Amino acid sequence: MKIVVLVKQVPDTYEDRKLDTAAGLVDRGACEPVLDEINERALEVALRYRDGNKGTEVVLLSMGPEGTASALRKGLSMGADVAVHVLDSALSGADLGRTAAVLAAALRATGFDLVIAGNASTDGGGGVVPAMVAEHLGLPHLTFLDAVEISAGTVAGVRATEHGSLGVHALLPAVISVTERSAEARFPNFKGILKAKKKPLQVLSLAEIGLDPAFAGAGRSAVVTAAERPARTGGTRITDEGTAGEQLADFLASARLI
């Protein structure tokens, strides 16, 4: 079986993230770029299946700037076999729709039996790319899975709902996404880090996955204006002089909280 894991390099969530107000995009140079933690969990799902099923190939696929290679190497050190990096200057600032279309084209070019992704990236948080990729490929998709069970010809999982949980399943090939409740990612060991340096990391342009570079900019959404979040102001202090309850009620009512 060939399992492709979609991964993304994002700004470190433990540092202060900033917005480039001129471009309306995340300032990726403001803090250390890392492999998204939710993608590590997606990779762990694939690796656990491979641990019990020899002959399984785990491939990492990412679209992003040159620095994305470091995130892919992290995934390779965790145990992935191969990495594929879609790199093209025309993709700078690509929106969710273009990102999904490019990833789908890359998946057609590389081939796969199962695609695993995180449910939402920590920088964009759109939560729709896995489903959009599946739509481009014309495949079933099981999203926001808390648990996953993979077999030779099917994939199944558990999805949380407002009323409990829902068991879902689909025939392969398929696309799934996992949540933070799924498998906890393993840490790369020293041997894995050394091996990662020798594992294949293929770089592909838009043309090499069958897309015209002009496609990346045609009809995509664009940020019209962007502004920094205003500084946090001091709260309202209520001194109890016998009317604190009334003041609190008035405050909540003015904020439409009651």
C-alpha cells in the first residue's frame, strides 16, 4: 500500500506569530518554521499501519517555499520513506482552492492508495483542504477522525458529533483527515535523523505535475485590506458599594451577553 501524508510547514505556535499587513499574509519570517504538529499525528497514523504491514510505503507531500524542505526532513526522520515538495514561485500566496488543486494534481502524478492529512493547519485553520482535495480526485473522504483503522482495501474511523460519535468507513482509495485526539506522534531518534539525510526528497514544479504556471494566479482570492489586531484595553472595574450586582447586569446587557 502507498500512503501519502499531506504536510505543511507553519510558524511555531509557541512563538508570537505576526501578520504581514502589506501582503495580507502570515509573516513566515517572524518566527521559527516547523512541521505542523497535526501533520505529525497524521504521519503517525501512517507509520503505525506500516509497522504492522511490511511493504507499505509512506510518502510525504507538501506545497510551499524552499524552507519547506526542513519540515519534510523532519517527517523523514520520524520514519517516512520518501518526500515530495511542490515548489514554484507562481504559488506564492496561493489560497485554499489553489492549494487543494495543486495537491490533487501532485497526488495524481505520484500515485497513492490512501491520503492522510491533519484536520486543519495551525496557521490558516481553514479545515477544508482535505475535503477539497478529495473532491478534485473524485474520491470519498472521511474528515476530522479521532481514531483510524486501516485495512488492505478499506479505511474506517470515529468522528465526534454534537450528539456523541459516528463510525464511518470507505473503500480505498480515499482521503482522510485526523484530529488532535488521534495517534500521538513519535519522536525522531538519532538513527532516524541520520537516515533522513539520505532519503529521497523530490522537488516538482507546476509543469511537472501537469499544471500551467498561469493556473496558480488565475481567479484566486486576494486579501483586499489587512490590519494588526488592536492593543488590548483595560477591563471594566466594578467596586461593590451595594450596587455591584446591578452594575454587572448592566455591563453584561450592554455587551449583549444576557
